[in-house]
Amino acid sequence: MSNWNQLQQKINAKQPRRKRNRGNKAAKRQPDPSKTASQVANVPPAHRHSQIMTEFKILDKHPPLKKREPGRYLAIDCEFVGVGPEGRKNALGRCSIVNYYGEVIYDEYVRPKERVTDWRTWVSGVTPGNMYQAKDVSIVKQEVMDLLQNRVLVGHSIHNDLKVLGISMSKQFIRDTATLAEYRAHSGGKPPSLKKLAQIYFNIEIQHGSHSSVEDAQMAMLLFRIRKKDFKFE
């Protein structure tokens, strides 16, 4: 049996737990407090991507035909590299943005203004070789600003991403999954890690080794969507 078929069987076996309430379109997914990192399957990136996109399909029984367009809600995640002495200062190395349906709208490697002194590849996934296809940070900043015009931005501890981009946004257009009380309860009231929430709510292991800003943005959007009504301004 192929890995894909095994994954499909695993997903189908879990369907009763995810069954939607026909009378309540925003039926809540309940976390499993017994989940630990050791209980979550370690799957290759390709299969992990399939798991994440399956979660979007579960939420969208009948997605609109235009689901690859930006739409009103976007989720962002950035990967940082180090500049300055010992690479202690954050600089933008990659920026990824997905829409409400998890489709990638923007994904660019970024060439910082300062010389990179620590690529942090083990966590950022960014390498010197990526700079051959990278865009200048000023270009990326302008493109992201244009994309975010009149849209709601979702992220996890999103202030870090906006800071390294040099972008400011009104709070009414920001939905930060690290601030939701229910999610913070899993970390004693402190901002929880995205990795931990992915394990608890979706039984998916992300950030295994180097991070993927696309996967992290998709996971932030999933976490926003299953508790959308609990966010201020919604």
C-alpha cells in the first residue's frame, strides 16, 4: 500500500471526530489534552503538506471557485537570518503569505541590506544559495504592503514578522493566534508555540528541523479559522 493511501486511511479514520454540525457552520474543534509530541507522527514534508491542506478541505466542503485569489484574510510568516556581530540582530530571509484557504499567495526569499553573519539554517531553512533567487528587502516590503491593503492579517506572534518587515498595521486588521485566551491556556497563560498548537488541535507535527514559513502561515490560518468568532473585531 502506498504512503498516500495509508495517509488517506488515517485521515478517513479520524473523520467522525471532525464531523461538522450542520446547524452550526463554525462548530468548534476540541483539543485533545492527552496529546504529546511523542504521540504525533513524524512525517516527511510532502506528507505534512498533504495533512495541512486536508485540514483546509475539511473546513471547506464547498470552497469558492476563486479560492486562489487573495481574498479578505491573509496569513503571514517570516523566517529570520542574523546580521551584525555574531548574527544577533534579526533580518528578513523569507516571507510567505497564504490566503483563507491555505493557498500560497506570496513566497519570496529576501536579500537583507546588511551582510548576513548567521544564516540560522537549522531553524530558518534559509541558505546562501537561496540568495541567487532572492529579492531586495525594500522590494519585498513594498510588495507585501501593497498586498495587505484593506485586508485582515493573521499570524502567530505577528508583531515579530511586522517588525522585521518594517510595517505597521492598525490592530483592527490584525488577528494574532498567540493572543487568544484558549490557546494561551495550553502554556500557562503565556503565548504558546505554533508547534504545540498544531500538535494539540490537528495532530500535525510542524517545525521538525528547519521551519517552513509557508507551513507556519497555513497553520496560523487554520488556528484562526477554527476559532474565528472568538477573535476581537470579528
